Amino acid sequence: MKRAFRYLARWEVLLLVFLIGMFVYGRSVSPYFLTSSNISIAVAGFMPVAIVALAMTLIIVTGEIDISVGSITGLCVAFMAVCLEHGVPIGAAMPLGVIVGALAGLVNGLLVGYGGLPSLVVTIGTLALYRGVAQGILKERGISHFPEWYQSIGFGTVPGTPVPWSSIIFVVLLLGFSTFLHATRGGRVLYAIGNNREAARFSGIDVRRALLGVFVTSGVMCSVAAVVLTAYLASARSDAAAGLELPVITAVVLGGVDIFGGSGTMGGVVIALFVLAFVQNSLGLAGVTPEEQQIATGAVLILTLVVFGAVRLMRAEAAALRRAWRRRTRGLIVGGVTREKLRGG
Amino acid sequence: MAGAGGTAKRSRHPSGIVGRILRVRELGLVLVLLLIAGIVTARTPRFLDGPNLEQVALSATLVCIVALGEAFVIIARQIDLSVGAIVAVSAFLTAAWLEHRHDERIVVVFLIGCGVGTALGIGNALLVAVARIPAIVATLGTLAIYRGAAIVIAGGRQISATVLPESYQAVAQAHVAGAPLLVWLAILLTVFFGWGARSTRFGRNLYALGSSPLSARFAGINEARHIALVFILSGLLCGLVGVLWGARFGTVDAVIARDLHLQAISAVVVGGVSIFGGSGSVYGAALGAVIFAVLQNGVQLLGVDQFWLEAVIGLAILGTVVFYSLLTRRAERAERESRRQASRARAGTRSAVDR
């Protein structure tokens, strides 16, 4: 446990060092990189991913996965757009969008938690389903007449500071999520499920309800991301947030959350989110196209997993070596010399 | 006692050739296919026209070939999300190669496409089998990398039929015995891969790995090598489909086959291959591809909004997953029940002996 903590701390420190390196690189690429307006834009543009990543962390900690986040976000965007078309004021469309997101998450959660189906197939299915519904209700139309105050959620900054409004939303959510995951019984339950589902069930944890909970949370976060995204883009189309799952899962995995569940921290995920945001931003400033940035994101995901896999392998090897050493020294204890004596000389 | 059990079993499943046909797992799929085709024909008889059927068959062909590889991958309890991206890279490189070499022999093109697909498949294989990254995230990453590579290579360019040699497009237009050559190719590959999964040691090992990796390892099956091979195989088939894609559609750009992984996985899942691995057949996956092609065509013919198509696919995936899990659960319950009865019977005999 102590070693695990030390290891994780190291990983987060490594990420921080990388983030600082990122700033140095970014500065050498462009003199605009370290300006407050550029940082503000980079942060604001990444907020939809960051908000969804909070809930994805909970899901991956339980050992499940949600591939459908991009489609849920797209569905909420399309739904809010249709609401606007029918004359519903944006203030009422937003809570309706949140309800749609919660319902979409509920379907995932019921099928995974209570249906006992693998989250991978379920969310591949709902990935197609939700995107299809989004296309079905919005077709090829695009909505772009949003009120000024609404657009400021995505673009605007707190008056007098370069802090985007959307990042305030994120920070509030982050505080809630990290408190839940690291300081409440509910958070420990998720780790228990991710470590050993059977053991969790036998110790009286309602696994099905917990899984339902994380998937509904994911749906709600997707709807919040949908609000921020439409405000940022100032337009709503049915293909919004397509492929969102890639940067989200990359950020969570890069943040040190075990893809098999059971370990990882919110702090790591937050640093990883900033790393990804500034990698994309500096690549963009260096004139790299979005497609090449996509390659970079994929490469980051795979490299992280390779590194984690190698570390896990080395730790297993080290543990095996230690066991072998203990076995060999045990013979000496029988001979009347304890290990402590042996070490003490 | 054993004889009695045997008769009871036989009475539930009629013996002989009829019984054997009834017990074929794919029969239900054929019935579903006929049902959908029947409904579509009843509404629009145009469905049965020769040219329309040929279009359906051709669009089923490409998905079917990809689904064969995906079925192997899923039977071995893995998943490959990068298939569409591999097809795009292979198709674009093929077309770019042909653009300035009209006199090249067509076989060379197939070698190039399959080589590209195999190389990208090896990339997946290394990540999953050697670096031991879970297939779902590994191929999500390679999906992004391969698709990005295709877009970068293409640079927004589109290679259209006018600059491609006619011999290339002739591949898709050729007919053998009244049906397009591609359809025969797909049937041939389906039979070959179906045989490979059902009747070769490699295929049986995949089922063993899929149903229990641990016991498969204890039985001496080299897990890493088999998993590597299924990903390479899947890449190879995607490379082949990339070549055929250009021949069939004429125009190639970097964003083709965007949803192919969804189509292939849904064909495999609907075809009865368990997503947990270890059960289902390659023939079922091929039938799944045909069902989706008919469904897609039917949706078009019936004038249903094209925009809803993806939702229909999603519903079909969810529906089949739920259906098969209910079936499995019922079978498990029946087995538990019969085991309980057997143990009760045994307890009864024992107490009789005691007395």
C-alpha cells in the first residue's frame, strides 16, 4: 500500500515535470504561448473533455468503460438545439438537456449494472444509438443563434481576469468529484468494486446500484459538457463531440488510473488534462493540423499504457525476486541464524 | 440410468437430419434474414430486382470480409476498433500507387494493400499481445493514429475513378456465374475462415482462449502468439478490403469507412458471437453482415430517413446482446436445475441404501 502510494505520487510528479517541460517547449514554439489569453483559450477549449473525464475516472476506477460519452454529448446538443428551434428559451433547454443526459446514462447503467452486460458492448451499442437519434432529430441542420450570455459560458471570462467561466464550472465539479472519490464511503466503494467485484459484493456492497450511479453521473456530466461545448462553438450540430471518448479516456489513463480498475487519483487526472490541453495547444500554435494532433493523442494513450504495462511487469518481477530471496534466507533461520542477525552482521 | 437420460434428451431434440438442421445455431439468423427480406419485399417489390439485390450483396461483401477477421478477434476475447482506419490507409495507399502506374499488374496492388493491412495489424498485435495493453484502449489509440495517418497522407486529397486504371475497377465489375466476383470471393473467404475456426487446431485454440484464458494457458496454448495472429489476420483482411473498396466505389479519400468498426462489430455480435469470447461462429458473423446490408437497403427503399440508420444499428446491437444474455442465463438456470435434481436423486438413493 505504502509502495503503491509512493509510486503514484511519483507518477503525478513526473506528469507535473512533463507539464512544465510542455510550457518551456510551448514558449520556444511561439511567443504567444505563455500569454494569459492563449492559456485562457487553451483551457476553455478543453473544458468539455475535462468535465466528461471527471465522470470517466469514476467509471474506469470501477473497472468499466463508457465509449458512448461523445454520443451522449452529441445527443444533448441536438436535443437542446431542437428545443431552441421550437421556441423553448435556452434557460429551460439546459435542464432538459441534463435530463436527457441522465436518461442516456440511466440506460447504460441499467444494462451494465442490472443487466449484467459488458459495458464495452453496451456502450458501443448506445454509441451508435445516441448518435443516430441525434442525427435523426437534428438532421443536417445547424443552430447558431444563441443569446450573448449563453455564449459567454464557453467563451467569456470572469470580468477583470483571464479565467474562463467554464473553468469555474469545472473547478466546482472537480471539488465535488475529488471529495466524493477520496473522502467518502461511496468513493471507497468504487475502488473496492474495481479491485475485486466478487469480494465487494460479498462484503455487502450493492455493486449494481453503484454501477448505475456512475453511468448516470457520466450521462449528466456529458450534458454539462454539451452546454459548455455549444456555448464555446456557438453552434449546435448533430455531429458535435464525435470522437470525444478518445481524449477523455487518454486523459484518465495518462492520469494514472488503472484501466483494469481499482486505482488512480483525481489529482493525476487533472494534471493529465492540463498536459493534454497544452500539448494540443502548442501543437496548434506550431502549425500542426487537428488530424496530426489526433495522432499525437492516440500516441500519448498508447505510450502511457506501454509505460504502465512495463512498470507493472517490472514490479511483478521484483516481487518474485524478493520472494525467492526470502525463501533462500528462510533456510538460514532454521540453521539458527536469523535474517536480522545476518543483516546486522 | 444413462440410457434414460439419453432418451429424454433425444425426445427433446428430434434426431436425424431434420433435428441436426434444427440445431444449427445459424438457423435463427437465416429466419431473421428471411423475415426482414420478406417485410421489405412486401412493402416494395423493387427489393427483389436483380440490380438491387446485387447492390445489397456488394455492400454486404466488404463488411462481411472485415467481420470475418473481427469474429476471430472477438472469439479470442479481444476487440479491434481500428478496422475502418486500416481500410482507409490501405485504400488510399493503393489508389495513390495506381494513380501513376496504369500498366502495373493488378496482383501487385493486392499485395500492397494486404501488406499495408498486415503491417498495421502487426502494430495492433504488438500492443495487445506483447505490451499487454487491453485491446479496447490499444485499438482506440491505433484507430486515432491510423485514421490520422490516412488524413495526413491524403492531405485532403481525393483520388477519383477518372485517374485510376480500368483494370482496377474491372475487379469490382467482373461477374462469375451470374454473380459479382467480389461476392464469390466473400463466400470463399467465409467458408475458408469458417472451416478454420471450426476444424483446425488454431481455431479451436482460439475458442479455448476466449472461454478461459487461464485454462487455455494451462493446456499449453501460447496465448500471446494466438492473440497476435488474430490481430494480424484482421489487419490482413482489412488491407484486402481497402483494395476492394477503391475498386468498388472508385473514389477514395481519407475519411472512408468511418463507421466500419461499428458495422463489423455489430455484424459479429448479431451473428451470435459472444462478446465475452469463446462462442459463436464465423458463419454467423457473415450472416450478420448480410442482415445489416438488407436492413440498410430496406431502410433506404422504404424511404425511412437515412439519418435514423445509425440508431437502428445501435438498437440492433443492444437487442441482440440482451437477447443472447437472456438465452445464456436461461441455459445456465436449466443446467443448475438439472444438477440440483441429479444431486437430489443421488441423495435419495443414498438414504435408501442407509436404511
